[in-house]
Amino acid sequence: MVDAPVLHGRNLAALRGERLIFAGIGFALERGGLLKLTGRNGAGKSTLIRMIAGLVAPFTGSLLWNGAEVGLDREGFLADLIYAGHQDGLKTALTATENLDLFARLRGTSDRDAVAALESFGIAELADLPVRYMSAGQRRRVSLARLRMTPARLWLLDEPLTALDVGAITQLGRVVDAHRNAGGMVIAATHADLPGEAGDVLEIVPPADADMDDGMEDAW
């Protein structure tokens, strides 16, 4: 028996100003599912991720969560997702654990173990180091460790492999696989393959006259 889609996108289109970015986008994501968004730079991958996260309103189409329009319980839907944008969104004066603890408190999950989350990405030894002293790759790992600080079912990852070395990419793959095996879902916009179990691929092909300057002002 095939599970019914938990997240369903129908005939989605996005505008920037008066220009069409993409149109006719549809997808269905089931429990344990992974959807990889592909397409050339500016095709609209980031815009679609932001649309699902509630940061961009669709021009046409609809998003359904458990069979109901997202707008009917937007607060509940947003509470059940994590959006990881291009920027790390860390407070550089705080340590790694302080950043994670702050994120957990804001999400209402203060019982989570920040050190264990950092260990998932191989940087537990940096737990007490202020973020300002970290490399770009280390900051990215701290940022991604926030995925382990909340039980949100839906992860929205925009270019999650940025600044990661081979070892960190492998660790992210393990974290993603564990999340999916527990029934979680992932949508990732990336030019490279995510390691781990395979998922579905959605290529976004914009109209010929589309605005190709896809938004990059992303954060958690």
C-alpha cells in the first residue's frame, strides 16, 4: 500500500514583479521522502523552497499538508518544518552550543542535546568556541546541526552542501537518512548529489522569458 502524500504542490507558479519565474510546478512528498530540486542557476529552486517555507506567496497553485490547504493551519505547518537557507544565520558572538540552545528555545524544544547535535556533524570539540573564530565549513556544520534540535518532520535545505568538505557531506547524508528512516521528509535544492538513499528529482525549467535572478536572501 502506497502512503498518501504528506506535502502536495499543485500547479505552482511564481512572479517577481511582473515577470514569471516558473509555472506548472507540481510534486508529492510522502513520509520518508526526499525531493531534490535541480535546474540551472536562477531557474527558481530557491524561490520554490522559500515558497514552501511561507516566505514567498505563490502566484497560482496550492500547497497541501496532510490533504488540507496549508493556509488553513499555517502556524501548525510552519512549526513542523525547518528552513535552512544560503546564509548560516548564526550569532557570531555566541558559541556553537549557545547558538543551538537559542534556536531550540525559540522552537520550544529546549530539552535537546546541543553537543549530541554537533557530534552528528563531527564538531563536538568546537562546542564552546565562539562562532566568529570558525571557518566557513565549521559554521555551516553548526548551522546544519540545528536540524537535530527540533522534531520538525519537513526539512527544507537550500544548497546545504555549500562550504562542506567530503567528510561533512557524508555526515549530512547520514543525518538525512536517519531523519527519513524515522518518517521525516526532505526537500533540497542542490547542484550536487546528496549522499545516502535515493529520492525523487524535480527539474525546474523556467519559461524562456523568465526572470533568471533567483532570490538569495535566505536564512533560517
